[in-house]
Amino acid sequence: MAPSRTASNDRVRAAYEQLRDLLAQGDGTFIEEGPAILRDAIETDGFFDGVETEHAEDSYTRRLVHRESDGPVIRFMEWPPEYALLPHEHHGRPCFEVLVDGQLFVADMEAEKIAGNEYDLNVVESTVCNPGDAGIVDPRTGSDIHAVYSPVRTRSLHVYPDDNHYGIGYVPSDEANDLYRKERFQLRE
Ligand SMILES: [Fe+2]
């Protein structure tokens, strides 16, 4: 019988406990040391027992792996082939992800306010994430706006300091002038 997805296996719990202890030392320690902990954990036999993504068809999926009443939250995302996620920012605190398989292009961007809710976006850095690579989103160090593209079906594990259910997206508002407006959006559960 397949284990229930809320009853995490020992490997997942061991990784969770290390991540929880890092987070207790502060957000800086959490994102500096967390990715290596997660990368080592996913290479351990048995980590993926009962840990699966939800199949992604038209959009990404985001399934809970482990959460306790406080402490970090681990989620497993699946990205469909040739999928582009519009620029968005996470609000508040830093988080990270480690690629399990596939490939992600991540473009870090900066927004320049043109008028009320009108922004010009520019790519400041772009990275290619391959399996085992970590991506970090840190709003404490300047801009945390990023867009994501998955050329092929991709799975990634994400660790957040707390469980947020919304993000701030940048939606094209004036295609001729390449301008965007900010909108709050619901994250997929
Ligand atoms: Fe993001």
C-alpha cells in the first residue's frame, strides 16, 4: 500500500529536522546551508519513498511533502514541458529549491516603476538549473523578482521558511511598450 503523503518517511523527517534547526539560527543560515542539506538528502536511498509530485499538465503543480505546526515547509513541484511562469516575487523571507530532474531557466529581474501600477522589467541575471543545482530567492538582497521556464518536464523540491499561499505577479499590461502591472495571485495548493 502506498504510504499516505502526510506520513513522511524517516529520510524526509531527518532532512526536515536539520532544516528546522538551521532556520532556528536565522534566515541567513537557513538559505546558506539549507540547499546542501537538501541536496545530500535527496541522494540518500529511500528519500523518495512515498514522495511524489502531482502530474503537471497545463501549469505547474505544488504538493506538500512535509510541514509541522511551526518550522519550514517542504514542497515538491512539477513543471510541464515548455512552460513559462510570468515574473513574480515572493513576499518577505528567503527560500530555496533544489532541482531533482529536468531543467529550469531562471531569470532574475528588476522592476522600474513608470507610473502608478506600471513597471518596466529588466533581466539582471539568468541561470540554468540542472539536477542537483540549487536556486535561492532572497528578498533581503535587493530584487527578488524572477521568471521561470521549463524546457522539459521538471521536478524540484522547495523549502520555505513558512507556508505562504500567495505571490505577487507581474502581468503584461501594455505589450507595445513592454510594461507590466503588479497583481496578487493565489499559489497552487
Ligand atoms: Fe518563485
